[in-house]
Amino acid sequence: MKILHTADWHIGKKLFGYDLLAEQQAILQQILAIAKKEKVEAIIIAGDVYDRQLPDQQSVSLVNATFQEWNLTEQIPLLVISGNHDSAVRLATGNPWYQQSQFFLHTTLAQAIQPITLADCQFYLLPYVEPYQIKQFFQETNPKHPLAQNVPSLEAGIAAIIDLMKASFDLEKKQILVSHFFVAGSQRQESETPLEVGGLASVAADLFGDFAYVALGHLHSPKALTKGNIRYSGAPLKYAIGESQDTKGVYLLDTDYLTNQYQAKQSSQAVQAPTGLTEAALRFIPLTPLHELRALTTNFGQLLHPDDALKKISEDYLAITLTDHEPILNVMAQLRSQYPRLLSVTRQQIALQQTDNQLSYQEVQNELSPEELVQAFFKQLTNQELSKLQTTWLNQGLQAIQSTETKDD
Amino acid sequence: MKILHTADWHIGKKLFGYDLLAEQQAILQQILAIAKKEKVEAIIIAGDVYDRQLPDQQSVSLVNATFQEWNLTEQIPLLVISGNHDSAVRLATGNPWYQQSQFFLHTTLAQAIQPITLADCQFYLLPYVEPYQIKQFFQETNPKHPLAQNVPSLEAGIAAIIDLMKASFDLEKKQILVSHFFVAGSQRQESETPLEVGGLASVAADLFGDFAYVALGHLHSPKALTKGNIRYSGAPLKYAIGESQDTKGVYLLDTDYLTNQYQAKQSSQAVQAPTGLTEAALRFIPLTPLHELRALTTNFGQLLHPDDALKKISEDYLAITLTDHEPILNVMAQLRSQYPRLLSVTRQQIALQQTDNQLSYQEVQNELSPEELVQAFFKQLTNQELSKLQTTWLNQGLQAIQSTETKDD
């Protein structure tokens, strides 16, 4: 069975005030094109469909139209959960009708422990939950369970939920878990919303040893975790400047090449570590956005008179670091006419490690006059001496401060 | 065919800060009980399902659960439109899947002109629209239509939409229009949101002569309009103090007893006025809320020491008019412990028509001293003279004002 794994669409997300809806619409079309070309038999969307609990109407329209096209028009089964950014209640609207066309959307723990069987797989769709919801679940379903009293950590809660799932494991099938949380040891990125308070909300990878594949959402890089059979698909687009070097995409899973971990464990005496995923079992397919997100380091003159290479990327989302030292008036406004998706302009930080220029605490405290102090500080930051004119300004400024101080006394 | 007609649920509405969700849940259960008892074959919900474009999660839960129970569990066909309070886009979530179980939810004009045929009826579900949406619709579907240039009024737009509907009228069926707007000549109520700017958003009743029944939402009283075949079902609950004397409920329609207006017109030379609805064709079924909304006029002493009749209604939503004239400290707080759903406490307005007490403009202008003026005003409002103590306070106040005026000069 071929499955496409995506997550963290964050529909409705804005990037430095730019509406990304057209980008998101294009990338979803690209995902569908991959799904059709690869003839996948199901698509996993592992949470954070929306960027917020109360998405705007355009976002709702896009998601509704996407689900309709993928599931009703293209007749692809969908396996979807709510993430920490979604409103589980709002996302669940329409859900009781969806199942008729193999659109499975789980937003509650009661649903999560019910497997969905498609071809050679059993899918468990575990939405993002908080410990209080796990406690509530046990209070309602099994009041004598210790977790009905107290859920000491998310990990303890998830472990108990997985135990419930195991009761319905069919040894003839491969078990696939779809979920949305932070697995301990994963790499974080800038555009993710941290969940943890004091580490209580992370889950150990060891918990998932019985699943043939764990399709996660929450972290935005497909490289966040590549341990055993656990993968974050990552977001389909770069949602932060810090992600400019990333390659975003989707995972393609072929369950024919998966090992049934649970069965393997049952039939062997020794507990084995997950065997990991071969290339035949899992491939990463990169996505190409309408407009790339790039971090550039250059100077203002080059930006005003771009060469061909720069012209070619002028419509992209650009985070620019200027190497200039001189003040430039209205720098964003001047650049925006040529670079319509300019995200930010920052000045290059001069490295402070050069010991020649570095001020000692003692110098700062005692030995330098105010004028010398400013001169030394300027040199430390810019590696240049103050010009004559700058020295004149400095002295005028220092005098003005001094005369104010005298007056106040 | 037996049909239940309801509208204007306004799920999520608050009344003087009180959450009405439990009331709304109970009244929806009562409507379902009527539908089951009467074995209706369809339920019309003529808009304003929600009270706002962005309903809270509890409201979304209630509406989702209601639709699921009515349509999937009880297998009752639903005919639903969006009203001016709904977000058409958000309400439409799940819609492409709903039709499989005869849940018809129309939120666009393109859907509105497509009839839904059930038994002996053709239903046209015309959601609340504004003239700009009618213009957009013609621009997209028939750019040469004059309304693609300009929609001079809602009425002109609705007339053109009805013309499009007529193209699919089946003379063997009875035509039922479900819609949500203000029909000229209807009686308004306090809890409705007016739509009209300068009367442009009202629609003449004459437009609907070809429909066997017009099931409307928007106005909250079932008596808002009882002309010909047009009815507002009204809201299922009282949503304003001014509606305390209303009887809220639902309409039950039996289409066996309807006249096919369109056919009648086609087969006779003379254009006839709609024949109106017999009792066999249309019955009104009142609803009983969990807690009534009542307007009471009484005095504070009676409220503190209620008789049995008052005790019986102490849990209801009460709008109290006090007949007392004396100041009462923290009146709301004092009463709330005994009357947990107290909406408001107002003082009885003394009638100002008593010419004996009335001040003339001339008196006010010239003849009375400040002290006399206040005395006369007090008498006018309370029909009592100032007491000695009150006169002392008045003089102290007037002196204080005078000394301030002198200081300022």
C-alpha cells in the first residue's frame, strides 16, 4: 500500500504580514499531483491543518475545497488528525458524514483507539491531546484506571493510550500510528510552537517500537527525527527565515516494504530495536514553492542595481542582511518596490571576538574618558576609527549631556 | 408530505450575559421530539443557525451534534440555508458530504437555483445574500444580464433569482421557497438585526406568488407576517425582553393541502392572489423553554418576600420593573441570590402627562430660582415634595456649586 505523509499545513499563516494563501494553495496542488502520479492509496495529514483555532474564511474555503477535491473528486482516502494549532471541535465539523467516502478525521481519544483498516494496514489516528484530556478520557471510560486520578506526564498518558491500541492489533496487518507531539531528541525549528513546560510534554521514541511506521506532525523539518520508524513529514513550506536552508516535502511510504514490528517482537524472545526504514519503504519527495524563501547577505548598492542572478529571485521572500555600515534612510521602503516580498532587512553583526578591539571591564569602568569610551566602542563594532566629522558630533553630544546634568543639579 | 419549519436558532447567543446554550439544547430536543411525533419527512431551518460568524466551540459542538442526530441518527432530511448572522463559508464546511444523507445545505446563489426534489415538492434554498453577491453571480454566470452591471435593490436581485428558479419549475410538483430576508410590511422585534439601509433591503411579498409556501427566517415572531403563503417560523426562544409576551414555536406544513400556485396561475387566464393557508395545511406548534422569559412589575419588598406564585417563577429569566421610589443599594446583587436569572431591574417611569406638575419652558428659563427648579423637577418625576432633609442637601449642593463658580471667576 502506497501512502503519502504530510502535516503542518498551517493554512492561514502569515509570514511577516504576507498572506501565504496563494503559496499554500499551490503547494497543496503540488502534493495532490504527487499523490496522483505515485498512485497513492491514502494520504496522511498529521495535524496543524490550520494555523489557528479560529481560521479566517479564506482559509476555511481552501481547506474545505482541498478535502473535497482530494477525497470526493479524486477518491483518495484521507487520514487526518487535529494538531495543537487546530480547534479539534471546529475541525470535526462534518466528520460524521466524511467516513462514507473514506475520509477519516480523528479529533478525540475515543476515536484514536479505534483502528481504521485499509488494505494491509491498521491506522491509529491519535490527535494532539493534553494530559487533562487523557485524564478525562479515563474518568469517562475506566474510572478505576490510575490515570483517571492523575496523568503525571504526557508520556505516561500516551503510553496508556498505546496500550489500549494494542488490544486491537491484528497480527496479520501492519500498524501505523498518526500523531502530533514532540518526540524527545527531535530537532526543533523557529516556526514551531513549543508545547513543553519543563519537558513534561515530550514523549520518548521507545514508546513506538510496536508500530511499523509512526507518521508525525508538529515539527517542521523532515529531518527533525530519523530514528527507527518515526518520521515528521515537516511543513510543506518554509514558515520562518531560520528555515531558508531547509528542503520541504512529503514522505512516500510503501507498506509492502515495512516490517511488522509487533509481530516480529511477539515471535522472537529477544526484544529488538526497530529495524529502521529502507529506501524502498520510505522516500522523501521535495516540494517547490511558488516563491522561495531565501536569506541573502549583500550590500545596498547591489540591491539597487541587481545583477541577473539577483533579478531572478527578486520576487522571492527575502531576508536580507546588509553589509553596509552607513545609515540608509527608509531602507525597507526603498527596497520594497524592487523586492515585493521583502521579509526583513538587518545589519551584519561584526564579530566581537577580535581581541584587539575588545574593551575590558576595567577600561569601561575606570580608565577611559567618555569620548575615549565611545571611540573604542565604535571601533569594536565597526572596526573603523571615528571620522573628524563624527568626532565633532560626538563632542557636541557629550557637551550637551554635561550641560543638562549640570542644570539638573 | 409533512414538513417542520424552524429558523433563527442563534446558537451561541447570550442574553444579558447569560449563556443560553442549555436552553438552546433543550429547545432543539423539543423540536426533534415534535418532528418524530408528527413523523415529518423533512425539517426546514431557514437561516441564522448561529448567532455569529465566529461561533464559539460549545456552539459548534451543539450544532454539529444536532445535525448529526437529526440527519444521521433519525434519518430526517434537512433543508438548511445560511442567514445574515451565519458565516456562509464556515457553515458550508462538510457540505459536499452531507447530500449523501439528504442533508441539503445551500449557502450560495449557484446552489439556490438548483431545486431539491423530495416527494411532491421542489425546494429552492435561497440563503441570505447581499446585492453585491447577486451582481457577482450574474457576472460569473450571465455577464450580459443587466444585473451584472448593477443591482439597484435587493428586491430587483431576488426577482431575477426567482425568474431563474422558475425555469426549473415542475408543474407536477409544489414549489417551496426557503429564504432569509425582510419582507416589506412584516412586524419587527427587538432581538432582530435590521438589514435595511434606506429600505433597499426589503422585498415585496408579491414576488412570491408562484410558490406554494415560502418558509422564511430572519424575523423572530411567527406572527411577523401572515400574508398569503408566506411565514416566518420565528426564533425557538425569546431573545429579548420585548418578546416576553410572545409565543415561540415551529410551523408544521402538510403539502397535501397546499395549492400549486404556479400551476393555478398557468391554467387560469386571470392572475389570482395567493389563496392563503388552511389549518390543514399549516399548524403552529408552541415550544416550552426550560426557563421562561418574563417581564414583571412589582416592588422590592414583594421580591424579598415572594409569595408562592413568585417563588414558582424565581428561576426564570426576569426583567423587573420596580414600583419603589426610594433608593435601594445594590439592588441587582440583593435580588440575584433569590432570582438567579435576573436580566434587568428598572424603575417605573412616572407618566409625564400630568399637567399639574409639568414645567413650562418659560418657568425653566426665567421665573424659577435654582432651588425652586429642582423642587419642581423632583415633583414632576416622583409626584412628591422634597423632604426637609432632601431640601437641606439640595441647598448644600447649590451653595457648593456657587462657591466653585465664584472661585473659577
